[in-house]
Amino acid sequence: MGIPYLALVVLLFQYLPWLVLVTVLLFLGAYIRDTVKIQLSQHTEEDRANYKDASRKQLLGLFVLMVIMFILVIYLR
């Protein structure tokens, strides 16, 4: 028996939107983290605390958005 390539292709296209979404969110999270690190190195301690709080809120917002997208995809199937 060989590897069922057609089944692999079907699985790839079935989960392709999720792969793209997760990849985009990972890159966006890394971009936010790097941006916050650059900004933190240029400001005072109080500003650093504010930026850390803001970055946590942004990452929490991204997580909530991902959960909502997951629920919508499950619901629309």
C-alpha cells in the first residue's frame, strides 16, 4: 500500500484556513511582543508597566478573537 496522497491533500485543504489563522496570529503576537520590547527600552519604569499591561490586553484580545473564530467555524459547518 502507498500513502494516500489524495487524503493528505484533502486534509491539508480542510485545515488550511486554521493553519493560516494560527500562523498569522503567531506572527502578530511576535510583532506585538517585539514592538513592546523596543518601546520598553526607551521609556521610564511607569511607562514600562503601562506597556506590559497593554500588551497583555492585546494578546488576550487575540486569544478571544481566535476562540470566537473557532466557535464560528464549528457552528457554520
